[in-house]
Amino acid sequence: MELTFLGAAGEVTGSCTRVRHEGGCFLVDCGLFQGGRSAPLRNMRALDFALRDIDFVLLTHAHLDHSGLLPRLVALGYKGPIYATRATVDLLGVMLLDAAHIQEKEAEWANRHDRARHARRGWDVAPLYTVEQARLSLSRLRAIDYDEGLEPHKGVRCRFRDAGHILGSSFIEVDVAMGGATRRIVFSGDLGQPLRPVLRDPEVTERADILCIESTYGNRAHRQMAQTLDELTVALHQTLVHDGGNVIIPAFAVGRTQELLFVLADLVRSGRIDRLQVVVDSPMASAATALTVKHEDLWDAETRELYRWAQHNSDRFSVRFVQDVEESIALNGCRGGLVILSASGMCEAGRIKHHLRYNLDRRECSIVMVGFQAAGTLGRRLVDGARYVTLFGERIPVRARIHTIGGLSAHADQPALLAWLGHLHQPPRKTFVVHGEMAAATTFAAAIQSALGWPEPVIPEPGKVYALH
Ligand SMILES: [Zn+2]
């Protein structure tokens, strides 16, 4: 058997692992490369191998760095099934179409505005994939339930288990026949931090012969939730009650927005804040929230209870979902009293940029940063204390208070990852540390050896073929 890591090797995006075994070949995840100038080219070149050999695809979860190349895979000729959990299939119906729409818009922009380059190049930039191609890839999806046994191909059995990372997220146990015996490969996907809002804690696995474990935060421990809530309460009080401004929260549409709604509702229910008027201004976040409500069966018990409370206490905790552009623009005239959640999470695109434009230069407002801000993004400049930023070609002074609040990460930290691995009855024959920047992956590989006493894990090189026995 052979494993090849085509992405997320020494970095966090582009998850895609190819497994060759006696009976055939399959992929686990097929994600976009994100961040950095080289990402568009890497995405164009990513699936440069014999796609005809692939019998099926297993998908751990809907985040684009795991799923975002599926439309391209299908457009390039892949005709087999793509297996994912029911909630993942629902989310992809929104997310892949949105991703394709963005790809189309970006190509259009490049062709129209970058005339000098266009003239040099002499041809039109094509989108990575179109909305039509994304729609076609959705027809290849096969929804399955957690813990359901699946035999996607002769000699391969697998089981999707709850990873507690985002709605529908899974880690996958794959049993592959090998010379009369079977080998179990476990793909962790992205693992959630236990005891976090909305979703259930990750399930655990007791056996893995070969393990691929994520390491996004393999080199750190998250701040305690209690401290996070204290910081958030202070920021909300000061801005809404004391100063009479708005609180703007840039938030990823899928996962983070729903967790924030939970956290904010809980602050009101527990009496730490009297009342809150929340606006969710992101069509994608609204769609993802609706899907989260649809999949109530995947929530933890506290979330169900809190949801019932919120339904009967809309005078104290109200949430408005904004769809129309006109309604979104009207928000610019609201001077105070609102908590506005909007995307994108790193302030690079979408409606959040308008809310920043109208609130950043006002001392009575505050911006609460709750997610990872990659280098080079507007969000990162705000976190780093920029005094001016440029929005829509205009220089805007930063007068609002900027709060950076940790502790809401959707990824398990080092202690949680080690605890999860601790459930294995025996060390795997081979452990691959994936989905982490080099510093995180190497620190985590060392932690696995010292804390668990396992043999040295491998941080795979992208594209290299690893033979396994
Ligand atoms: Zn993820």
C-alpha cells in the first residue's frame, strides 16, 4: 500500500491524500490551497495525475481547504462517487456554489481590470471552475450517516465518525485488505476542541495501524473558555452600554458564526449582559445557520436547551438575518446598540468591509477579532495595531477599539490532540503529522514522542510516495 500527500503537508491548506492499495486507488479530501500569491497557480496544477485511476473519494468535512477542489476534480473527468456525511453534503450545496461564484468573479475582474497584464498575456483568465461545474460535482456526492459501515470498493471498508470540528465533520477509519490481512488507516480530518459550544465533542478511535493526524495548533494550548467569555463581556458592555457604539465581529460564515450566536445568547441567559440585538449580515452565514438548525440532532445537550430559551426570550436576545444588499447598506446608518456578525472572517472580502468602513473611525465602536488572521490580511493588520487602513481605496483612521479574543478556535490544541491520541490502545505502525505549518507539525511530532512514547512520526513531503507494509 502507498500513501501520497498531495497537500496539507508542512502547511494547513490543500488537504488531499491518495491511497493506492491492492485493489485500486482512492482519495481522502480534495481541498483548495489558500493564502499567498502562489495559491491560484497551485490550485490550477493540483490535480495533475491520472484521475481515471481514482475509484472513489472520501471527504472529511465541508471546509474549502478540504473540499474546494472537488468541482475541478469532476470537471477534469472524475466520474466516481464522493462520500461525505449528510450535513457535509448539505453544506457543500451552499459552499461549493459560493466558491465557484467567487472564482468566476475573480477571473472576470482580472480580465476587465488588469488590462496591462491581460495585453501581455494575450488571453482571458479562466476561472478555476464555474458555478455550472460546481453544480455538476454536487451530483457526485453520496450522503452517509455517522458510524454507518460503508464498502465503497472491493477490499475497502470505512466508517465516518464525529470529529466535533464543524457541522458534519468527521474523522474516517478505513480498513484496507492487504495480503489476507487488513490494515486500518485513520484520517483525523480536522478535530474539534472538546467542551466547545454547539457541537458534540469529538468521538475517539481505539485502533489505527496507520494514522494521519492534523496539527494546526499542535504547538499551543488555547486560552480557557472562561477567560474568553470574560473578555467578550467587557468589550460588549463598554461599547454597547457605556459608549453607545456598535460591536463589529468579523466571523467565518460556517461554524464560527453559529458558535458566536450560542456564546452571545448564553451571556444574556446567564445575566452577564442584559440584552443583545444581533445582526448576521452574510448570506452564507445565514444559510449555514439554517442548516445548523436543520441538523439539530448533531448538537450537544446545552445547545438544545439554549435554543429553546432563545426562542422564548426574543425580547432580550434578538437575531436578525440580513439578506438584501439594501438592508445591509441600511445598517451603515445605525450608529449604536448593534452586534454585527459578518464575513469574511479575515476581513478580506464580503460585507464586513462595509461595516468596517462605517465603524472603524468611530471611537465609541469596537471590533472584536475571534478567528485566526493570516499574515497579509486586513484582519491581521488590525490585530497588529495598524493606525490607518485602506478600504475601497480610501484611507480610514482606526479609532475603534480592537479586541482580540482567543479561545474560540475550531481546532483542538496540543493537549486535546494528545488526549485524543491517548485513546489508541497501541501506537500506530506509522504516524503522519499533517495539516500544520512546519513549526506546529515539528513541535507536535516531538510532543507525540515525548508524551506518548510513540516511534518518531513522519511529517510527509508533498508529492512523495510512502510505501507501507
Ligand atoms: Zn476544517
